[in-house]
Amino acid sequence: MPYNLLVETIGWTGSVLVVAAYFLNMRGTLRADSPTYKWFNVVGSACLIVLTLYHNAIPSAVVNIIWAVIGLAAILRPLKIR
């Protein structure tokens, strides 16, 4: 698989994960505090970071880095409390 196609596939995967998390949350199927919702956002953002950096879209990459950090903090918070 050519590198460009791989990066684009990673980007599309990230887009689907982030939008799916939001869609399922809006439908009431997936709660925002569920691990699945958080992981969809973190993995989706990580995929989008790869894509945006590849295309040198720095502002979008920064937004996705922040989004991923927020998601990771939400995932790790309960572990820190224990």
C-alpha cells in the first residue's frame, strides 16, 4: 500500500471514529463518560493527527492533539483516583 494511501486511510478511520462517537452520543446510545466514547475520540484524534501532520495542516493537528490529550486525561482520571 503506498504511503499516501495508508495515511489517507488512517485519516478516514479517525474521521469515522470521531463522528461515530459524537453521533452515538447524540442518539443516546453512547454516554460521554463511557470508556468507548473516550477511546473513540482518542484513537480518532490520533489518526487525524497523522493525517494533518502529513498534509502540514498544523492548526488542525494542534486541535487534534488537544482533543487527544483531553480524551486521555478523561481516561486516566479514574485510574488516578483509585
